[in-house]
Amino acid sequence: MDRLVLQELTERPRTTGEVAELSGITEGEVLIQLRELNDRVKALLGYENDPITTTAGGTWKADGVAGLLRLNANVELEVVPKFLDPSTSGWRTDFFLLAVLVRTGHLLIHDEISAGTQDRGDLATLIARSLLNLHSENERRPIRSYRRTTSSDFAIDGDVEWETLVLPDPDGFEVSRLELTRRNPYNATLAAAVATLIPEVSDVDTQAQLRLLGRQLAPQVNPPAVFPPLPVRHRGWQQAYDLARLVVEGLGLNLDGGAFTGPGFLLSTWSAWQSLCEEVVRRALPDHKVVGQMRWVLGHRGTQPVYATPDITPLTGSVASLLLDAKYKTRVGRTPSISSADVYESLAFLSASGAGTMNLLYPALSAPDQLPLGEWKSFDEVKVDDLTITGYEVQVQGLAQAGGFDRLVAGARAALQQSLGPAANATQSA
């Protein structure tokens, strides 16, 4: 299996021909496979445009997605987010931790990819978190099925074996019952997947959640040798059941030449960036109520309100201390700058909320030796009357290092204290 690396928003020339040569097919067949991959990704993420585009010359470019994708039986695509450096050895661990933190990633359950042993623990953690989330979504509608059970008891509740009425066993009469129970091959498959994943995951919290889920599913029979189809009435469990089957069939365990197979994984990069920024700001400002996607009334269209919705609003009581918006694409010329569209949008947010400061957060593209992990670097500022709009680059490379997320939160806290100072004073004087 060959793996090609694409850096998000960076063109990769002559890719169509390279894929055709590696796959032993024509370039036309490669383009058909790419179209099918784009269709799967668009259906999963709700995108309208193709996330991976190609030119007549065979140049490929990814936009808005990152992760591990399978193109065909011979070629996989590794799409690196624009703010991580594919030339470093630690970008994959940063990516996987980001995916676990933001919970906006998607497993491509039926698009199996191969991964080296160094990625094994990270992938197992992602798979475990996905299984936990899928179970949480459906646990109010547990998988129950009818099962014939046999036991001995002196209290007759069920169908008794009449010959035992004359000569009962020491434990009582033999009674068979038809029970509606969670003890069935479907839950047995889920329980077996949980038991398989526990020693594989590297995250302690995920391990604890898996053990709790294992206790909830117990006791169970052994998983079936042939997995029965899930009943239609339980179709909400289909993704969890399919993923559990993959795990039970040997996912992450049957190593072959230093690699193993697993589901493809996909991340919406702009959505992940927004979720990460919101989580970091929330932890950096524990004394504020941090609200995501808060709606402020900007004006009215007839009698209907028109809302402005910034990504992140820290509140002091009911007052917006400042606003923050997660931005993914910078306008790059000689120096990075805030685009006119972002300026106009920010002014609308500030006008609606009554705040005086807007911070726009962009992922840093510079290396960690130039901008350390967690630091915010101001690259542009726009003032309109008493309103201030500031663009920041935020460094997240190295997130998976020991204490990396704490450094991210500490950097946010230091930068936000500077922004909150004037806002807090203005609020108190008012």
C-alpha cells in the first residue's frame, strides 16, 4: 500500500499520473476514483464543493479536510492540515489529539487504511472515542432481543418440563422462559470490541470510559463466529455495530509487516479549528461564561430580527467582555492581513453585541521555533472609531507534547488578559 501526502491548500503537481502508475490503471480511472472519494466525503461532511480538486495537468489540492483517506486498493491519501508541518515526525500525534479534543472528526468505517505501528495507539484512541460517542447517541434505545433461557427453580414462572414435576432436581423444577434481554450477539460484539480496545488506547480517560461501558454491557455471550445482520428496528446502532465488528475481526491486532488496517479518518479542518478555539478560550477564562455561537440582534427585516453570531462570546454577567471569531484562511500578500470581508463582519458583530474588541484567531503557519506553542502573535489591527479588530496567529504545533494543551490554554489566558483589561475598565466606568 502506497501513501501520498497532501498538504491542505498546497498544490501537489503530477499527482494524477503518479497515482495511475502506482495503481496500474489509467489516469481517467484515477479521476473516476477521485470523484467517488469526493462524493463520499461531501456526503459525510455536508460539503457542496469537492474537497480535493485536480487540474488538467494532474495537480491535486485539498481544501477544508484533513485525515487518512483510501483512494483505491493500492493508494491512500494522507491530508495534513495547513497549520501542521508534514516534514516533522510529531504532526500525526498533534492531529490525532486535535481530533479527539474537538470531536468533529468522522470515521470512514468502510474505507480501511493501513497505518504504521507508531500510529497504532493514536488510531485506537480515535476508534475508541468514536465507539463511545456512537454508543452514547443510542444508549437510550438499547439493543434487546428475545432469548430462550432454561433454569431450575421451585417457583414456576414460565414453561415447566412436566417430567420434572414428579422427580424434580435438587435446585427445583426445570423451567424455560422467553426473555427480552440485552444478552444477544449484537451487544456481545460491542462488549468484545470494548475489551479489545482497552489495552490498545493510550489515553487514560478513554480507557476509563471503555471499562465503564464494558461493565454496562456485561454479562454477555461470546461474540458470534458469523455476525448476524442488525434488525431494522435497531438501525440507529448500525455504525456502532459495524465499527465493533471491525475491531473484533482484528483491527489493530493482526500486524502484518509492521502495519495494520483501520478505518479511514476525516476531519473538517475549519470546524475543528473553531471547536478547538472555543474549548481553549473556555478553559482560559474560568471566571467568564463563554458561549459559542451566541446570537445578537443586529437589526430587523420587517418585523423579523436579523442576527449576528460570533463564534465565541465571553460574558461578564450579561455583558460581552469581548468577542472572538475563529478564522481559518488568512489573506497572504507580502504580510498577512485581515480581509475586508472579515473587517465588515467583525464590525457587525461588535455593533450587535455592544463589545468594543474583536479578536480574530488564525492558525499559525510559522514553525514552533519562530512562534512557541500556545503563543498568540498579533499580525494586523484595524480601528474604527472606538472599536478594535485584531488578528492573531495562534501556534498549535506540538499540541501532543507533555503539557501541550496546558501551554495552549496558558498562552490564551495571557493574550486574553491584555484584551480584557481595557474592556473591563470601560465596563466598570460605564
